[in-house]
Amino acid sequence: MKTFTVAAANQQFDQVLEFASTAPVVITEEGRPTCVITTSEDYDSLMKFIHENLKREVKLGFDQLDRGEISNQTIEQIAAEAIEIHRRKSKEASNLIKKQDLT
């Protein structure tokens, strides 16, 4: 993933957008990541993935309640899991693309 500081991103915005068209770009401020620029397709995919997992977890929760069980996962934990799974899949896809570029 390409990284730009806020100042560099402001100065080279065209280049940031060019990189972001193929892979997410991290923008840092004071050495810390503050945001990520990605394509609308990737963003939509992430949101769909999060919502699908959230719906699945909600259904599981209702099923547990119906059986008299209680889920101990918070909504934040569920969302964090969904985001982590998406990150891993994105990284795997990115690595696959890099391998294909090398051949």
C-alpha cells in the first residue's frame, strides 16, 4: 500500500488518485495513518461485506436468544472481525495481483 503524508498528498493529489485507482492509499499525519483513499468499488465492497456480516451476526444473535443463549460479542467486536477479514482478503488479492504482475 502506498503512503503519503497529508502535505505530500495535497501537493501530489493527481498521483494519489492514480495510485488509489489500483490499491488503497494511506494518508498519514504526524506519522500516524489518518485515512485511506480507495476506489468507490472497493469502498462499496467493504460496506457490503460489513453489512452482510452484521446481518449474519444479528441473525445468529436472535437464534441464540430463541434458544435461550446469550451472545457475548459486542457490535464493535463483530465489526472489527468483519474489517479484519476484509483486510486479509484484500491483502491476499493484492498479493495475487503482484504475483501475476511478476509472471
